[in-house]
Amino acid sequence: MRFKPKPLKDDVNFECKFCLDCCRGRFIYLTISDIANIMAHGHDPQDFVLMTAEGGKIRFFLAYREWDLGCIFHDPETGKCKIHSYNPLICKIYPFMVSHKPLGIEGEEPFEYKGENLWLYYDESCPGIGEGEKIIKKEDIAELGLKFQKESEKTDLDGLSRLLNGEYNGT
């Protein structure tokens, strides 16, 4: 299922319903920090990292199962993530999205955070929005979005090479 963005105007309750949609049919982008973290838990990057070239930049994403396009760390029987306690940053953000420009959706408005105007959205197709006791704060989503942007900017083939050669120091 594709992301159906709707403006996030207020803090919102969220509880994952394990519907499986966020773990299938999407690129789950990885930063070098994500790859290092998953490797630190005993996983070989040859088993979970794929690459694509987008806009002249190499991007890394989680491998997927061919039969259902599900993330290889997603258990299709339980709906649970096998690496949830150390999952990629982009997974921590979903079902939310942070943009540095408006998407042209009715009702969107900038959210000023750390001196930047950001546009926050949620996936209206996610059944966990508005459910449960956990409250997701706009500031927390903005912080994760900025962290993902910063880490993505430093993610490249050289960084992956340094990581695989044991030269990565986390920065």
C-alpha cells in the first residue's frame, strides 16, 4: 500500500496493529548507522542490504522477500519485526513523514522546529493512527526526521566501504 499523506496538526495516539502494510511493498531506506546497528546484532549486510541509484545518489534499503515484497526481517505469520528493538530510523518514523517543503495537500501548514520549517504528515491508511495509549508528539517526529536527513546525507558507498572494513566510527 502506498503512503497516503495527511497533515499532522496535533500530537496523536498511535498503536501498531501489525497490519503488515508498512513492511511490504516499500523501500525501507537505511543509513550507514542503521546498517552498523543491524550488523552489531549479528546480521551480515550481504543478507539485508540492497542498493538503488536515485537522482545521482546511491541509496541503501532493506532486502525484501520476492514472494510478497515484505521486508526480510518482518515475520509474515505474526506481523512482528524480528529486529524491532534495533530497527532502522525510517521504521521509527513510520507511519509519520517529515518534509522540508509542503506536498500540496489541503490543510498542511509548517511546523517550526529548531529554526526550520517542516511539514509533518501521517499515513491515513495506517489503522494504528488514533489508537492506543501512546501519544506521538510532533516534536518527536520532527526530531527523528531531522536525524534521518542528517544521517542520509552522510550515507554513501564510501561510508559503507569504511563500515565493511571496520573503519566506521559512528560519525
